[in-house]
Amino acid sequence: MCVTCGCSDDNAKIANPETGEAVTINSNGNSPHTHTLPDGTVITHSHTHDHIHDEASQIHAKIHSTTISLEQDILAKNNLIAAQNRGWFKGRNILALNLMSSPGAGKTTLLTRTINDLKDQLTISVIEGDQETINDAKKIQATGCKVVQINTGTGCHLDATMIERGLQKLNPPLDSVVMIENVGNLVCPALFDLGENLKVVILSVTEGEDKPIKYPHMFRASEIMILTKIDLLPYVQFDVEKCIEYAQQVNPHIQIFQVSALTGTGLENWYEWLTQKVANLSII
């Protein structure tokens, strides 16, 4: 079990929705993993499902007897692979965005609308993250863009290793955009660097305007907040100004777009930002 977020070591799978091919990313929880203790000690060990070794028990007793701050860099291995991913993107002049939200916020709907509207301007590829099914990958595939599905099993987020393997399968072209649609969760995805250029948090008006102060790390880690489903504002109790105030309270530098993927309202501002980011990337 991951001491950072509590998700299990169950196998993650990566699937190609076009061919139906699926391969396992992790072995059944037996692969070595690393814990960094507050005193700086680094311990690498494996788990087995048949029995727990005394040494592993002692290690975990020591870990769980200590208050561990999630702000500590206990993700050294993940961060190393994330740095490699970042270099991979940079070397190919690819803009990578990590899209995060709670389930049902409208990530996939916004993503499919964006791909369809900008397909003549930008080349977009997608890494889809869900615990199970390839349903969202099929929706993305219907737009004509390249997509791979990563199923995390009981895992609650994508990590850098999954993205590394996903990129091997996806093989996005030079001078393009990779959209990473993370597992629906407003907590753990913000803690894991995937090597992306930017984090984008998506919040729908059906969720409540206080989400930025309830889940501050997510909104603090994101450079962009997209407020979706604004066509539903006449039918829900949602204070847009208060939501924006809360988001800016947590992150004064966050940039906010208000959109409806259904009606198209506000999408021109999101598209202008996205195309300008790609253009600026080409200049660097």
C-alpha cells in the first residue's frame, strides 16, 4: 500500500482501445519500492501476498509510528521518472497538460469538444486514466486522435511510471499536445508529478463553490482552473464570484476560464490560451 495516499499495489494496465491489447504495468505488488523516512533514511523493499517478512513488518512499524508530512519529498523515484518525462516532452517540443478533477466534472466532454474544435490547428494526443473500463478512451478515439487508456485498478491517481509507459505506446508526434486525463479525484493526483508542463483543475458548477478551500492543495498546484457546465447555472445553487474568490484565496496566480462544453460558451478564451501556449513553446 502506498504510504503517500493509501492506494493499493494492485496491477495497473495500459490498453489500446483500437486493438484491444492490454498489458500490465506493475507486478502483483511484489516489485521493490522505496520509503524515505523523516530522518532521511531510504529503505527499499518488496511485499509478498503469501506472508509478511519480519523485516518488512519492522519497517512499516517504524514508518507508521511516525507522523509523515505529505509535503515531504517521499516520492523520489516518481520525481526522477517525472523529470525524465519532462525532458522527453521538451525534446519533442510537446505541451503536456495534466487534467484533474473529481469524477463527473466534465473532463472528457471538455476534452472531446476541444479536440474536435481545434483538430485543424493542433495535433492532440491523449492518455486516459481511470480505475477500470476503456469507455472514455473510446469517446476520445471517436474524435480521430491518438489515445491510450491506463487503468489503475484500485489506484486513485496516475504516476510518472504509468505516463512513461503510456508515452511509449502513444508515441505522440513532434510539436504537438498531450492531454493527460487523470483519475477522478481532488486529492492524490495533485501530489504526483507526471512530468507535465502544467496542471489544470476542472470544477463543475454542480459541485459547490467551496471546493477550492476544501481541497486547497489541488487548486494551489494548478496553474489553470476551468469552471465547466456554466449552462446549468440557472438551475443550480452556485456562487461563481465566491468560487473565484476562494480559488484566488488559495492560489492568487491561478487563471480561470468559465466554459460550457455543451453550448460552446467561453471556449474561445480557453482555445486562445491553449494555442498561444503551444506557440510560445515553439519559440523557446
